[in-house]
Amino acid sequence: MSNPKPSKVVPIAQTQTLMHQESWQAPARLAQQYAANVSGIEALGARLRASPPALVVTCARGSSDNAASYAKYLIETHIGTPTLSAAPSVNSVYNTRQDMGKVLFLAISQSGKSPDILAAALAAKEGGGLVVCLVNETGSPLAQLADIVIPLHAGAERSVAATKTFICSLGALAHLVAVWGQNETLLGGLKTLPTTLEKTLACDWSAALPPLVSANSLFVVGRGLGLGAVQEAALKFKETCGLHAEAFSAAEVKHGPMTLVKKGFPVLLFSAHDETQTSIDDVATAFLARGAKVFSAGHDYENALNLPVADCETPELRPIVFIQSFYNFVNALSLRRGYNPDAPPFLNKVTETL
């Protein structure tokens, strides 16, 4: 069964959409964010080193929850503190409370207005947790409730499809973990990241457009630090293109989902070239052997459509580089499929869930 098409094609050039314009504000916004947040993040990093949390709990929805996946891998691989994702309905629907002593509660939100995130943050605070929010709207209810606010500094985002706020969320998380863990290599990479992102404008993924214009579904696959970017890409395929996309870890996809992969089935791979690369190579080989149409960012494979990416020497930041290029690509694909990426059907900019 094919996906329903929009009622009419939107006559707009791909560079004229708000999604395109706002995504390309991300490099400048990241540079501004880094400079503006230095003192606040250094103070928080010192506090966390002096009184280490026993557990980190993230709380977010949508693109912000994809950023939380990135936070999990960053914190667990660089700090060593177990990091779990909260289920906001435990507080907002079931009205229960947890012991949050020795917990760092990281709430990530663009608007800071969603009732379920607010309920979870309030419960965490009342339960003794340290509530830190990463938020774009610093006057929002979430920012007022939190113990510490890390502003995203993304500026106003009018397109329903989040882009620069997601990139700024990843940048702020990487900044926090780099300072907390006193990782000078990661800090150095963050300082040059805006320049690296600007280079992605020259990375042309248009060769991947024709095979996906009429596609009904696809997989987006990565692993580890790249999983959050994979989840974000799958969300954007659904949200802006009406294209059913599923995000998988390279480890998980080799189980039941492989049954779906037949000749011509499209798969987008993100390769960060870190410790996970061997498993991504392994699953890429399996996809290609089945005759899948493989699109690969970050690593070249024979018989795949290899997509150009900007060079980034810091593996932890490569997923941010990939998603910047991806936003440009998915914006163009949305228009080719007859959608308006700025106003997906049935969606609003701020989703207030209970």
C-alpha cells in the first residue's frame, strides 16, 4: 500500500523554504552558543565533578528525544555514568513519583512548554534531582522550573520541521560533556565545528533523490554516537516527505527487520568511523548482498551510492556533520515528493502532549 500524497505540489525552490534557511543558520548559531554558554557550562561541569550524579535521566520528545539518544552515548562513553530515558507519562498520566536523589535530570525541549515534560521535570525536582534543561525559549515554563538552564541560542525557528534547534541541542550536549569530562580534544573539535558545518553546503546528495521520490519505505542505520542522528533522519523522512522510515542500530537491524530487505529496498547508512565501524561494515555487506539500494554517508562501499561529507576529525561530532547535510537533502526530497517541509500535514510547531 502506497503512502497518501499531499493534495497539491508546493511551487517553491528548495532554497526558499524556511527549513533550508533555518538549517543553514545552525553553524553561526553554534558559534554563538559556544561563546555564550562557556561560563555557565564550566560552572555546571565543576559542580558535577565535585558531586557526581549516580544516574543521568533524560526527558524529551520528538527531535529533542533524538538528541537525548546522543546524550546517552556521549555521557556513558565519556563520563561513565549510566544514562536512561524517562517515560514522561509515568508522572503526567500515572501521577507517580520516583526517588531522584543523586540524579542529574536532563530535560531537552525547544519550546519548554509541553505539559508532560514539565510534569516529569517537576517530579524530578520534588524527588531530589538536579534539573538541568536545554531549551531554546529561556522564558518558558521549563526554564523557570529548572535548577540550571543551558540556552540553545538557536534563534526563532518557524518551520515546523526542527533543524537548527536539533543541531544546537547536540552542540550544547557535546559542550557539557566535554567540560564535565575535561576533554580537550572534544572541546577543540567544538570550536571548529561551525566552520566544518559550513563546508557541508558543498556536499551534494542530489544523486540520492531519484530513487527515493517514489519510495514507500526505507531503513536508516547507524550505531552508538550516530544513533540519535539516525533516529532524527528517520523522523524527518516521515515528517517532511510522507515516507515511512525506520531507524535501527546496526546491531538490531540484523534480527527480524532484515526480513524486509529485498532487492531495491533503500537503506541510508551513517558511519562515524569510530569503534562501531566494524559492525556497520558488516551490516552494509549484508544489505548489498541482498540487493538493497544502499546510500552511505561517511564510508564508501562498492556498489553503494556513496554520499560526500565534510571532513571532521572528531568522531563524536561527525553525526552533527551528517545531519546538517541530511537536512539539505531531505528538504529537497520533500519538495520533489510534492510536500511543503515547512508545514507538514496535521502537525504543529509546538506539540503539547500530556
